[in-house]
Amino acid sequence: MRNIVYYVAASIDGFIARPGDDVSGYVGEGNGVRKYLDDLGAFDTVIMGRRTYEFGYRYGLKPGEPAYKNMKHYIFSNTLRFEKQDELVKVCKFDIQIVKDLKAETGSDIYLCGGGVFAGWLLDHQQIDLLKLKLNPLVAGEGIKLFGPSEKAYKTELLQSHQYENGLQIMTYKILY
């Protein structure tokens, strides 16, 4: 069984972006960011919601293209459509059975990329196994919550913690359901 790993940057007060998807102020360089980018090479599958996928357009991603060339993409959306779609990209409806089937397939762990609402939906269905939190030395005040509108409460177990320059920390938690 593959794990779903929510590997995400967050402010100290639990926001993955400020209003308007503003990520200024989050650490964007240094050894911690390089560690994150290196870690992405271990995944062969990425899951995300529509808004996270479309966020990539700001950085040159073209509709229907994979954001990560080494991964199969499963974008969960009931509305997203592409004129042309790469074979690595699949759009799926919000169906928890699709997630369970992906976890049962052979392969590496699954990278959950961004998206507070999507992450909250997965948390509500007890599908996130690990949280790799890139904790930024920033109080955002408001924005997109780490788990969106989810109000479920779960304990976690800290498995690892590393501190990097610029005040960035990467902590790995197991979510205890």
C-alpha cells in the first residue's frame, strides 16, 4: 500500500498561501528548498486539485501538460477540461475510491501537491498518511488554510525534523487516525 504524502509549505499560523494565492514571504531558496526539490524525484505519482494545477500557469505551465515530468498526474476536478492533454495527465472526478485505488497500485508513495481544500477532503476521508511540513518563519494572518475547511481533529506523531537556513524547518508527521 502506497502512502499519500502531503508535502507542503505553510506559515507558522497554518496557511499555505495568503489571499489571492500570494506566496511571497515564503522561503524560496536555500538548502531546505533544494531538499524538497530533491525529495520530489522519489515520487512517481502526484495528486492535486484544479486550483493547485492552474496555479502552475503563473510559472509557465501550459494547460494539459504535466507539472512534474517524472510523475503521473491525477487532477481532481469536476469542471476542468483540456483541448489537448499529455498522457501523464488525467483529470478525475472527486471520488474517494479513485484515491484508494491509486494507493493500492504498485509504485512509490504519492505526492499530494498543495491545495488546502483538496487536502482537507482527503483528511476528512483519512487518506493522508504523512504530512511533510515546510514550516516557514512567517505569520500570514489569513489565506488558504493547510487543510481548507476541514474541521476534523487528529493527533500526529513527529517522525523527523530538520532546520535549514532562512528559518525554514521541514518536519515529517504521521497522521494518527
